[in-house]
Amino acid sequence: MSSDLLNVVIVGAASAGVNVATNLAKSLPSTHRVVLIEANPVAYWSIGALRASVLPGFETKVVHDLTAETVFGSTDSRHIVLAGTRVVDLQSDHIVVDKDVAASMPGSTVQEGKTSIPVERVVLAIGADYGFPARISPSAKTKEDILDQFRSMQKHVAEAKEILVVGGGPTGVEFAGEVLDVHRGKKVTLITRGSGLVTNGKDNYSGLSAKLISQLESKGVRVILNDSIDLNGQTTGPLSSTQTFKTEKGEQLTADFLLVGSGGKPHTQWISNIDPDILDSSARIKVSSTFSIESSSPRWSKYYAVGDAASTPGPKVSYMASQHAPQVAHNVVCDVKGEKQKMKVASPPSGDIIMVPVGKSGGAGYLMFFSVGGWPTSLIKGKSLFVSMFEGWFRK
């Protein structure tokens, strides 16, 4: 493989990153190659992760091997995939990764165990931070590690007597639904400081919230609104014994398993250590309408950003990342060819859309102007969790 090829690097291989990479591979000049870099050992389908944490066997559906063959269709492709490789620095003409990848990355240089990779353009698709199972645990170094973590959580959920879910967003609601789909009659309590479920302060979501509360309560979930507990740093997982938690309003709740369904944030802490000025007040990377990083510094003149960690229009969900990815790829190709006048502007969402399953056959959603119940939610998302879409990203 030639070291004369120019590198277009994509950092992150979730919805945004993989789709940018595959679109670029179709349209980049033959003088360029895609270099897709992912810190995790595999690709990960977070939309199905909550079901995988409860339902035995489903864990194999949410991970996929990440290689040049699976992404680009051939081991002889000029394009490169570096899985299990973390980017640790971003410079104007090169990036630095945390290991020696010189054998698979022609034209790079190694110093003190880290590799500098020259870049022609860079797309940051670095996503958001959540705890396991919504994201891969940093302790997982192989595909088997991840599968073992899911199987361990399935076992702990099955053994739990009382499950406490903290957070009334989609993660908390969906987890409660998945638990009771597999373990009917299990004692589950969900507590949220919000006045409803999945509302995020939106009045038009009141119907959605009411449907979710009704369905959860019909399954035996105790839903507590407008209250909270101090977790004292505890994270998702089994507790050493049954513990008692005192809510802010003085109520006592007991549990031997905890699911923390709140606290997601853009994965940009490491970016702030490089240049905090490119982050907005929500810690997202500031981008222009054509996805380029907004900065007067020449360091960022070759950089773009997309997905959960970018200040792009619309909600931070997979379908928006997939909508923006082809536009980013198009713009990078235009930039490389010196045709910036042909760049596309980031498209806003077509409307307000959210679907929140409660197990395979229930849930509720909001489609543009109205809320919907269990049947359409199940049909659109709940039964499949879009696993076939995830599989469709890959050639093998």
C-alpha cells in the first residue's frame, strides 16, 4: 500500500463516523484514502444495548467486527480501519494515536510508542459519554470482553429482587420496559426529578409522557416524579446488598440493583485539553453550517465535526447523524477538490420525532405534531431496534 496517499481521517465509528467513512470511500479521489479510527475494539449499536443487557443472546446483535473488510469490503482496500486505537492529540497537519500502528499505517511515524499520522482532512465523529450499557465500558479491550459484560449484567438483572432506575429519559424508561419483558413481575421503581417522562421540558411531549407512565405502571413499575436521590457516586450495576436510598422529599426506596439512566454528555473533555475555545457552552464542538470547525486558529482549518459531539442542528440521535453523514462526506470531497462553492448546508430535522419503546410491544412516540402509542412504536422501533440497519453498515 502506498505511503503517498493522502489521509482523510474519521475519528469515531458509531452512526456518524461509519456513514461518513463509507460515503467518502465512494467519492474520494484515488489520491486519497479514508482512515477510520475507533477507540473501542468493535462497532457498537447503542440503540439495542439496553435489550442486550437483559435478554440473553441479544448481546451478539449489538457488536460487529470493525476491519477494512467489514467496512470497505476488502482487505486489499486502500482505505484503513484502526480499531482499538485512541486519538490523543490533534494538530494542523497530523493526529497522534496512543499506540504503534506504523505497520498498518504507511507514512506514519512512531515516537515513544505513539504514532503520528499525517492528515489532509479530519472529521471528528466522537459521540457522547454514557455509562455501560449505553456505551462500551472503557475496561473492555476485546469483543469477548464486551459480550461477557453483557452476560454478566443479564445474570445480575435476573438475580435482582428490587431494581431502582434513576432517570426518566429514554434510557431509564426503555430499561424498565426491557426488564419487565423478560422478567415479568420483577419489582422495579423509576425515579426522576422531572414532572414527566422523556419531556425534557417540552409541553408537546405531555401526551407521550402520559402514555409511557400508564404503560409502565400497568406492568407494575412504580414511577416517582418530581423527586431525586443522591447516588454518592454509585453507577449502574448490582449492589453488594439491598440498600436503602432516601429521596430528596424524604421517601425511602430499597434496591439491590441500580440503573443510572442520566448523565450523558459530549465526549469532548479531551478536546477541551487541546483547545477549549472550539467548544460551546454545552461542551459541543462549534461548527459552521457546512460542518467545518469554527475557529480563527489555523490548527483547525482541515477539521470537520458531526454527530453527538458537534453543534449541528437537530436532536443528538442516530437518525440525525445518518442524515448529516453524507453531507459531511460531500463537503470534505468538495474541500479536497477545491470546490467549496458546491458544499451542502447542514440540514435541520424534518420535524420533532422521538420513539421510546417499552419492551418489544409497547412504548410511545412523538411524530411531528402528535403522540402515538404502543403499536406504532413497536412497529417502527420496538420489535427490531433497527438492528438490520446496523448490520447494513457492513460488508461482512
